[in-house]
Amino acid sequence: RMPIVTIQLARREPPTSREQKAALIDGATQLLVRTLGKRAEDVTVLIEEIDPDNWGQGGVSATALRQQRAASQQ
């Protein structure tokens, strides 16, 4: 079977770079190669970037949480 790995990241500033995403794809692939004995060419890795307005924690959107954290650091 062909494993599919989904990595969900919160969209942020600065954005996750192309190089960082490539490293995530490679790292997840190598993990499945080492732990499950899968062939690298059979591993599919999907990266989903979630807008901070579309998720939250503790009843507060991630956008609001980030704003609160930024204000408390000033």
C-alpha cells in the first residue's frame, strides 16, 4: 500500500519556506522508509497550510491568540 502522510501547518509570518517544506517532505518520507520499510517512491506527503482565522485554541482564533501574544511581549 502507498502511505499518505498529511502535515498540517498554521500559516505564519514569515511563511514556511520552500526549503523548509522540502525538508519536511524528505524527513517524513525517510521516517516511513526507516520505520515501516516503505519505498521512498511510494510515500506521498501532503502539506496543508491552515489560515489562522480557520482554527483556534481555548475558544479563541489563532489570529486573536497571536495578537494577544504580540501585545504581551511589548
